Amino acid sequence: MFYTLLNDIEGVAIPVSVKLKLYPSGEERSVDVSGVLTVGDILKMLGLDPSDYVVVKNGEVVTEDDVVSNGDVIEVYRVVSGG
């Protein structure tokens, strides 16, 4: 909610720069946007189905609703199962 309030004050957009690591490929990307960004937004930007991935933010597993802050490191792991 704090981020939403800041974003709404006089049209101020909060710059957010996060580092993404995609697994199993090991690909790394940086994302720079203005405004409030959630983990779900990142998955949508990447064209990924949230039910197929586990997301870790700064070393902790998070949900799609978690807000991403400037400087966060986001790791996206594809869920693999088999028998």
C-alpha cells in the first residue's frame, strides 16, 4: 500500500530497477519500469504462466502479489515434475 500511495501523489512514478535470473537457462535480465510492479506483473511481462514457476525475491519464495522494490533480485524457477 505504501508504494501505491507514493505512486498516486501528484502523479509521481516510482522508478523500479530489478535484476531477473531465469532458471534452468541461467539467463539474466534487468527490468526498469516506473510505478508499482508486482511479481505477477513480471511473470506477465515475460509471458510466463504463474502456475509453472516458483519465484524467489531476495532469497525468499514469494507470491504473485508481492510488490517488487528497486534493487530486488528476482529468481524465476520453472517447476519440473516427473515420475
